[in-house]
Amino acid sequence: MIATTLMIQGTTSDAGKSALVTGLCRLLARRGLRVTPFKPQNMANNSAVTADGGEIGRAQAAQAQAAGLAPTTDMNPVLLKPNTDTGAQVIVNGRSIGTMDALAYHDYKSRAREAVLAAHARLAAAFDVVVVEGAGSPAEINLRANDIANMGFAEAVDCPVLLVADIDRGGVFAQFVGTVDLLAASERARVAGFVVNRFRGDSSLLDPGLDWLSEHTGIPVVGVLPHIEGLHLEAEDRLDSAPAAASRADALRVHVPALPRISNHTDFDALRLHPQVDLHVIGSGQSLEGADLIVLPGSKSVRADLAWLREQGWEAELQRHLRYGGRVIGICGGFQMLGTALHDPDGLEGDPGTTPGLGLLATETTLAPEKQLTRVAGRLTLEDAAVSGYEIHLGRTAGPDLERPAAQLSAGADGARSADDRVLGSYLHGLFDEAAAREALLRWAGLAAPEATDYHARREAGIDQLADAVATHLWTEPLRRLLPEASG
């Protein structure tokens, strides 16, 4: 049976497309349908390793979880990972094909389109429903030529579109009307409904406006999704810089530098949600001082981000932090920064050359073209705690501190610990996700008695909250007639 394909597009970035796809995937799976997520083209440095050994956007991995599936590369056949203001690494079918600037990628789009349509065809043949997430806005008319992310894809596969807008931003009616007015006639005809997202209060107050919107455009309003207080859902590529909620006097203070090309920022979600962790993302012009633990995150452009870190005066602050008894963890690119040198002989992340590292670990890294993409599990060398996650990185790290690894994984030893055991580096994304590993690392960082928390259950609860909201507020006739019958 050929699948029903339904596409979710947004009037803006961060309108709620990812969340709506996630909620729909869980709801349809509950109702007995074989459902899969799909995003033709994603632009994000927050990625995940798939069951088939490739790389896709992190949001599609979360949507796969919502559908009860292991993520595969078909769910996001084109991923763009920006490493400069004008260029990005291009991932097609889970594998890097190199770095392109905007003009080069525009010329490549016809080949990318082939990969997108082939991946969708495979999914459509295997599932009852394909729920597709657009990118940005379909009204970006400068990008309409050769579009594969929004209406260009919808036109190619002839699928209906739901248009979602975030009322919390204001101007929601202008967003809907303006977007529809900028579409071509054939594109406008496939908009099957509007979804208002993140409404606070009594939605009946919106009714006069919604009635006007439907009458003015001839397009029905599917429903109004409420703002869900405290909802946790992995963000696609937006780094949350708000302080964590911990207010306890004994909370461990954790600072994370907001590197310009930060990658896989969801590594810190489990820490942010821990009741005994006071986590702050530290931006330009701020200080790293006052922390018990500083965590250097991953980076899509390690040498450039290290230079930026030094411009902030943070190298001296890191040294002072360690002198006064603090601890430092580096993950992936952050681990590479901790060593004595970063070599990029082929110019994979910028101009060829070598950059001195922070010198906090006796290691050095040489970047190489072949990217490491591995899902792994094993045990930390701290307390023999169980740990699991994935590796996504260029290059190999060598040096005497590797003789004191951070973990023993299924793929071999990982990372390093300094001789004084105040610095730890690891290539493992998801380092804090498992409860045992998180508690061991928090104890190592100075928290005497970490409370047991279940981050995986919190993620599942967020997905279920979204599905419940979709079932209550969007499972209306305009939506039901777009989808096949289900058993639920």
C-alpha cells in the first residue's frame, strides 16, 4: 500500500513544525498506523547517528522515537551542517559529500532532489503514513527555485500541507495570510489547514479571528495547540540560553560556553533538567567564573571556535578555574580543544594549519576526511557506570593521557583523563543521558549525593504530552479526512 503523505510547514522558523510532527507520529502510532517521520532537507549542527550508520538531524531521531522506530538515513536524506557564515558540510543519505558554499549547493540541488524523492519513495512503500517536516518558511520566495524543503517537495509528491504559526510571537493572522498570499496558486491549493501553536489562555477568545481567517482564505483552521508549560522536547538547532530551574543552595554550578558553531547541544539537556544542577549557557562578553564544572561542547569548526574562546578571555579563566579546584569536561570538539594541538592539514574545517590547544590534556588531534559515525555503549572508568551514546567527529586523537580513558566502549577505549583527574575528555555524545553515568560524573564534579533521575522517561513524557495535545485539540474533521483509517 502506498502511504499517505502529510506535510507540516511553518510560517517561520521555530513555529512548531518539529513538535507537531513529533506529536502526530506518536498519536498515529498509538492509533495503530505504521507511521514514519521525514524531513527532506535539514540545516542543523545537532545531529544523530542512525541505525544504518549514517547521520541525520537530531529532531528526526526524536520523531522516530515518537513513532516507535529506530532512526534511518531515509528520514532525513539531506542535512546541511553550517561551519562558516557562508558554507556548510553537506550530508546526503547519511554521508558527507564535502563542504559547499550557498551558490555551489544551489547548483547541486537537482542531485539532492533525486536523493530526497528516492528516500521518500522508499518510506512511502513501507509505511501507512509519512509525516513530513518542512524547513523555515514556504514564503521565502528567493529560495523557491529548485526548492526541495517546502512546497517544491509537496508539489513533487502531490501531498497536502498543514501550515503552523506560533501565536506567542504575535501577528499570527498576518503570518498566515501573508504566507498564503506569497504562494503560487497550485501551492496555495494544497494548504489543507491552519494550526495555531503555543496559545496561552482561553482559545475561545480566538474564535472571531479564526472564523475571519477561514472565510478570508477559504482554508479551515484545524485547531489551536496550547502552550505546554514545562514541556521538554529536544530542540532541533536552537540553543536554550535561559538558566536552568535549579534553585537549591547545594546545586552544582555548571557553565557551558556558547561556541559560535556549537554542535549537539542536546548533550546538556539531562543536566539542565536535573534538580541539583544549576546550568548556565555562557555567551560572548560573559564570564565562565563561578562554576564547579565547565563543559566544553562539540563544535562544527573546532579551531575557529577555539580562537573565539580565547578572544573571550576564557582560556585564562579555565586555568584559574582548575587552580581553584574546579573540574572540566570536553565533549567531541571540546575534547579536541583540551589537548596540546589541533592539526588540520587538509583544511577540512577552514584554512589548513595547526592551532595550539588549551594544553589541559596530553593529547593532540589530527583531522582526517573520514568521519567517525558510531553508536556505542559501554562503561565509564568512573565507578564502572553504564554509558551509551554516539560518536560523530572528524579526526583521530593520540597522546599519553589516552592511557587513562574516560570510558571503555563496545568500539574500544574512549577519551582521556588528566593525571590530576580534574579534566576529562570524551567523544561520546549523550555522555550524561544514562542515569548511572550522569550520577558518577556529577559526583566526580563535586556533587556529594546526586539524586536518581530518569532522563529517558522525561523525554517519553514530553512526547506523550504532545500527542495528548494533538489528540485533544487537533484531531478534528479537517485533519481526520487527510489520513487513513486507524484501529484506535
